[in-house]
Amino acid sequence: MVYIIIILSFFLEAAFSCVITTKSLLVPLFLLTSLVILYPYFKNNKFNYFITSVICGFIYDISFSNSLFINTISFGISSGLVILMYNYINYNIFSSNLVNIAVIIFYRIISYLFICIIDFVSFDESILFSGIYSSIIFNIIYGVIIYLMCIPISSIFNIKKD
């Protein structure tokens, strides 16, 4: 179930990237959001979760960006943040949204700093902040949808989260 949702999130992100411009207020990070919401379903296998996140980041790099390994590293570091945060909070719809917001902010900052370090763009706070707030709104809605979808699916297939 977990990998099916991740694959669907990837294809949904590809479809939305064709429709939505980067200047829009609705910038999707569906793949990253699905990884945040689905972490408890990895049954406390942190290594498997980390490897899945890094592979998703690599596929994201190949599919959506012109820079190799920036998203691979960013997804890996973000998955470490997810693991760390879920060690201290319970999994429910509100906490998953808080983790999602924190990971989106963290991911945007990390990937923007990588892009600035390799001199792809010069540092501009307005670009960074617009990238953050344009991602948060849309991805919280998607995170709630994924969370609510996982409840009946996991009960039908008798899948226990961590």
C-alpha cells in the first residue's frame, strides 16, 4: 500500500507540474508529503524508510530538476527530520500536518541553499519565502487527503502503523 501511494503521488506531481507554473501559489511537493504521512506505515524500519526517501529524491531529480543529487540529498536529510520528529510526537492528523509543514520548510531551505552554493541562483530571501509559502497550503491539503485515505485502506488490508 505504501509504495502504491508513493507511485501515485509521483504521477500526480508530474501531472500537476504540467499544469501549474512555479510562480503559482499552489506548488506541489506530493512525493515529499506522501513520505511524511506514510512514515508510520514503514513499521519502525527506519533504514527502509530512509532508502525509500533517497530513491524517491533521486527519481525526483531525474524527472523534475536540472540538478542531479540536490533532491536526493534533500530528501535524505528531510527523511532524517521526519524520523526525528516522529520519535517525539504521536501520529495523528494534526501532528502529521505539523511534521509536514516543518519538512516542507526544511526541504525548501536545504534545496535553496544547495542551489545557492553551486551558484545556480544568487541568494534572495523573497524567492526562498515564496517557495515556502507556495508549497505549504497545497501540500497540507494533500497530506490530509493521504492521511484520510490511509485509514480505511489500512483497516481493509489489516495494515498496522508503527
